[in-house]
Amino acid sequence: MAESVISVRKLVKRYGDLVAVRGIDFDVMRGEVFSMLGPNGAGKTTTVEILECLKSKTSGEVSVLGLDIDQRVREIKKRIGVLPQDFNAFDLLTVKENIEFFGKMFSDHIPADDLIALVDLESKRDEYFKNLSGGLKQRVGVAISMVNDPDIIFLDEPTTGLDPKARREVWEVIKGLKAKGKTIILTTHYMEEAELLADTVAIISKGKIIAMGSPVELVENNAKYQIVTLQSVDEIVFETVRKIGFEPVLSDEKTSESGWSTRKMCNGY
Ligand SMILES: Nc1ncnc2c1ncn2[C@@H]1O[C@H](COP(=O)(O)OP(=O)(O)OP(=O)(O)O)[C@@H](O)[C@H]1O
Ligand SMILES: [Mg+2]
């Protein structure tokens, strides 16, 4: 049976009059990618920073790796890794020097060269951090989050602001961590990122979890309609799709010489 490594019950966080987290409940299972998906100000960072023992909660019960977050901070911190939302390293240290610097904070740490290989940065090993692109900086951040060989890794918006290619490269690194058996908490604004990487997605809005489940369950339970894109199809395929309830999204799409080429079809609005 799957083992819960994070348990959150009735978690509330207030900042003065503002209630940023409004009584949320969830479990994260060992080895899964658990994604918190939500817009700006939804309460994602607040929630993960409480789990990381960086912020105190107002009320509720939270345990990480079976340890109470108020009582066992030092033990928890030894066994988790964190890539903060506003991650930055030392501009005038190289990739390797930065990773070594953070490694020294832990008595047991993974050799910098192993981490550099893990995030595929061998060619940038001796480059100053300040000279790296945004995507490469985030990969250094992932390497640093792994220095203590943690059981659980928190990645707070690791791909925000990256171009599509850099984003895909970070996704590959995250898939690699999952393949190593790590449990990953991933916050994101991007539906496609959660869908691609996550086993469980919690959609968070205004401090509440408004839907939670596997990406497939969420689409089945919440999507009002589906859109399919047909590429290089002829009239017969188009008519077949029409018979099962799909209509063209744009009525003015043209037929190419060889029949219908690319078309978006939707089964209801
Ligand atoms: N230290 C703080 N003091 C007061 N209010 C705060 C503090 N930190 C966050 N907030 C507020 O709490 C709410 C939730 O913020 P949080 O940073 O958790 O959201 P988020 O989902 O991470 O957003 P984003 O996607 O922009 O990172 C917001 O209204 C924010 O302004
Ligand atoms: Mg945030």
C-alpha cells in the first residue's frame, strides 16, 4: 500500500487579517509527483514553506515523513530539499563551487560532480553562475536542492519565466528525480506541466483546494468539453469525428487541395 509521507489536515495560515490558506487537507504518497496548481496569490508558496518548516502555521496538523513540523524541525530539514521560488546562487562562484558551498551545510552530502551529471550541466561546470541562462540557473537550483540526498524535494515554480525549450529541459530533470524514487512537491501555474509530470494535482485558488486527483480524473470530472486537433485528415475522418459529437471550432477553416488538413473540433461549449 502507498505510504503517506506528507499529511496536512485543516491547515490555516493568516497574515494579519489576510487568510492565505483556508483549511486545506491533503496527503502526498512516497515516490509521487504532487503538484499544486494555481494562480498568483493562491497560497502555494505559503503552503510549501510551512511544509519546509520555514513558516509557522496558524492552525491545523501537519507531518512530514511522519514527523510533526512543530516538534521535529531539525530532523525534517535534514531529509528534505528545497528549490525556493526566488532561487538565486552566488553570481561569482562557478556551478561546481556553488553546489559545493551548499553541500558543506550538510555533514552527509552528494559529491558536486554527481549532482552536475544529474542535471546535465557538465559543460557548464566551471562557468560563473551569473553567466548562465534562466533555465540553466534553475537546473543548478535543482542540483542544490539535492545536495543532502533528500527523500522529499520541494520545487516552487521551477519553470516560471523560462522559454519552452528550457522548460522542457527542467521537466526532464524532474522526471529523472522521480525515476530515482524521490517524492516531489511541484508548484506551478501551468496546467500542461502538472498534467505531464504529476501523479496527483491539487488545484488551489484563494487558499482552498478546489479540486484534487490524477490529471486524468481532473479532466474527466471537471472538463465541460474536449477539443481535438485533427492533422492531415481527409473528409471521411472529419465526418466520423463529427458523428461522435464534435463540431469545428472555427467555422471559416478552409479545405486544402487534398481535403481537410488541420482542424480543431470541439464536443460542446
Ligand atoms: N509574508 C507575508 N505577509 C503578508 N501577506 C503575505 C505574505 N506572504 C504571502 N502573503 C499573501 O498571501 C497570499 C498567498 O501568497 P502565496 O505567496 O502563498 O501565493 P502563491 O500561490 O505562491 O502565488 P505566486 O504564484 O504568485 O507565487 C497572497 O495574497 C500574498 O500576498
Ligand atoms: Mg508562490
